[in-house]
Amino acid sequence: MNRKYELVYVVSPDATDDQVTDLHTQVEAIVQRMGGQIEKTENWGRRRLAYEIGRHKEGTYVLELINGSGELMKEIDRRLKVSDLVIRQLVVRVDEVQEVVERTRSKRSESSRRRRIARGLPPDRQPGEGQRGDSDDDRDDRFDLSDL
């Protein structure tokens, strides 16, 4: 069963750009061999770490969005753990989060429709109604500086 995962790994600051590219190539080869697909790769570049890991204070961050199986992600995680270049890695299943967001959004819209019907309004918002809290003027009267 194919699922969507985010893989973020931090490469040692001692690594060259070629080594980071080689590491990505290795991950790509594993994904292709095990029937997955890399949707997107972002090299965030060299950044300061939130906390010191070992003797490292900086690292090169790489994000990869991967469609594949759990076995594929276990293999990638295992390979990255034994790599000397990788300081940290994290694999997160994203499709589960998206399902929760969609489910919450549908519950909210359904309850909103029920409330609107109970008040005698059409179930969906009409053009020009706007969101709650929207106002036509940009001025906020609570902070009127002309009184000072």
C-alpha cells in the first residue's frame, strides 16, 4: 500500500555538495528499486541547528516527499542511520495528517450548514456574505492614535 511520507535528514556540515547529492542519489535508487516515487526534493541548505548534536552546530537540511510503502521507509531509515554523513533523520507519514484535516473540515462545514438551516438561512454562504469578522474598512478603532 503506497502512502505519502516526508523524509527530512540533516547532513554533516563537513560534507561537500557532491556528497549531499550522492546521498540523495542513494535514497533515490532505494526508492526506485522498491517501487516508490520521489515527489519532490528540496535542499534547504546549510542552517544552524536548534541544539548541538555531537560536536555539530550546523548542518545541511534536505527534505524529500516520497510515495511508497512502509517497508521502503524502514529501509531508507535504516540506511540513513548507518551513514556517517547523516546527523539526524526523521520520517513522517503525511497522508494520515491530511485525512484528519479533511475530516475536520467536512465536520465543520456540515455543522455550519446545520446551524444556517436552523436559523432559516440557505445552507451555503452566498456571494458577498464574507467570513465572520470580515469588515469593509481597514481601520481598527481600538487603536486610534489621533486621541494622543
